[in-house]
Amino acid sequence: MAVPKVMIVDDDRTTVGLLQTLLELDGFDVVTLADVRTAFDTARAERPDAFLVDYHLADMEGTEFVLQLRGDGAFQKTPVIMTSGLNRQDEADAAGADEFLIKPFDPGDLVKTLNRLLGIG
């Protein structure tokens, strides 16, 4: 597999910056988006290997974005990790997310989860 690409969809710039740095240090190519309205088009253009989606976004719930992904043939099987500061496991599962992490989460757990979902290492 080439360098795996992860798309982070989150409107918290600080969180995005930290996650991007962490994932790039661990060998991932990272695409970040704060605006969900453009996320779907960007996903089609970038073809990420996995998504990291925050539950609470400014312009729609993360679950709505995940439902859109799952409804598109190109992303039905693409791994999705949803995050939130609250326990939204049930909502994440119902939307079709593969994993759910409660913030703050251990960065190592994120990398391990991505590696497992992508079949790396």
C-alpha cells in the first residue's frame, strides 16, 4: 500500500493541527477539512483511505456526513472513525462508523485503530 491517506473532518483548528502532526509523524498523508459542505467533493477528489470525523460540526452533525459516505458506492467500505467529547457510540454505530473514540483519546490508540482498520502492520 502506498502512503495511507486520512481525511480529518473537524472544525476545531487546534485539534486538527495536533492530529495532523501526529498522523504525519506516523507516516500518514493527511487532508483536513473544517467545512463539511465541501468535504464530500473533496473526498471524491482526494480518495482517502480512511476518515476521522468529529461528531459536532458547525454546519452539520458528523453522523450526517458518515451517512452520506455510506450511501456513496466509492466510500461504503472506507474506514470511518468518529470522535466526540461525549459518548455518542450509538449514534456513530447507527450512522455506519467503524470505530468511535471519546475525546480526549490517546494518540497512540488512534494510530493503532487506523493501522488495524487499514490492515497495516
